[in-house]
Amino acid sequence: MKLFCLSGNNVIDQGCHVYPFTFQIPAEDLPSSFVGPSGRIKYTVEAVLSCSMRMDSKAKTEFTLIHDGNLKSYPIMTAPQQQAIEKKGMAFTSGSVGMHVKIARMGFYQGEDIQVVAYIQNRSSREVKPKFCLYRQCIYYAADGFNVETKNIVKEVGDPIPPSASQTVTRTITIPPDTSVSILNCQILTVEYILKVYLDVKYAIDPKVMFPIFILPAVPEPEEEQQQQHAYPTYGF
């Protein structure tokens, strides 16, 4: 994707020359930079030096673009999520198991904690074990179809719940700070996150609930933000 191009016709003499420059990234809904096993979104800046009777000299460098966003910009991101499920008539196990799970919202920042509260009712004859998994789902689109790849980001296991018992389980899932942000505004790929909460029941299909999670860029600290603003005082981007 070519965003824009700057050109000039200045003729320079022999020696070392420095040309300070600045440019502004277009105010468009551009997807964030991303590198995956089957595709990537990359932004580069290129400089070309033209010399008479010689091949042009080119230099290119890559820069990272992160789509700016916050929870206040998307009201749906701040809405609480909750789901309930009950499983009856399980093979090799009498009784039933059920759970009611809730989280504070849909949108979270890189490095933030997701607090999961699950009320679990084990009316079966076997113990059940709550499990939590935050995973990434990448969908790559092509002319002849699409390819889906999944990767586990965080997996945790809770303590077993004995038969004929009920318990409220609270678990904190920390999003790693280097987790890629969600990408839903690109035609060639999407990056989605899902939080899966399920009960491990022997000899039975595990009951589960799935929450879509939208990961936003981490909010920089005031000192860090000032350093970013002064990182390229004369030239750069």
C-alpha cells in the first residue's frame, strides 16, 4: 500500500548532506502493523537518490503503525459480558454441570488484566476442573478462499470442584504486553481474540462459553509519551 510520495529536483554537490524532513500519516482508518505465519501488514518509508549516468540509490526502512483507539471511542467495548450454560445427560456420568460466567467488558488494553468470575454448579458424579484460555484467531483472505490459524496466548487451570458441590471461581487473566492488537479493518486479514472458559469433565463433552475480546494499544505513561514526542526532534516520523 503506497500512502503518499514526496519528490524533489534539487541538485546537490559532492559531500555529506542532511535533509531534515517530516510527514504526516494520512488520517485514514489504516490497520495496525502485524506479522503472522501466513501474512503481514507492513509500512515502510523509502528515499531515492538519482544520479546521472548511474542507477538510482534507494534506502528503505520499516516503521510500526498502531491504530489509535480507546474504550470511550467504542461504547460496545465497555458493555459487560456474561453467558450461562448447563450440560445434562452426559455419557458415563450421572447428573449435570453448569456455569454462569461474566467479565467486565469486551475491550481491554495490552498488558491489562481480565477478571473472570464463574459460578459453577457440579451436580454430577465426577469432579470437574475449570479451565481458561485466551487465544488469537487469524483469518487470511485470498482470491480462492481463506486460511484460519489459531494460537493460544494464555492458558490457566483452576482447582477441581468435587461432585455435588457449587463454587464461585474468580480468575485473573493477564494479557501479555506484547500481544498484537485486534485488527478488523483490513481486507486481507483479521486478527481476533476469544476468551474460552470451559469445564474439564472426564468422558464427556466439555461445557464451554466463548467471549469475544478486543485488544487495544496500551495507554502510554506520561513520561513515555513525552519521550515518544521528542524521539525525532528534527527529522523522522
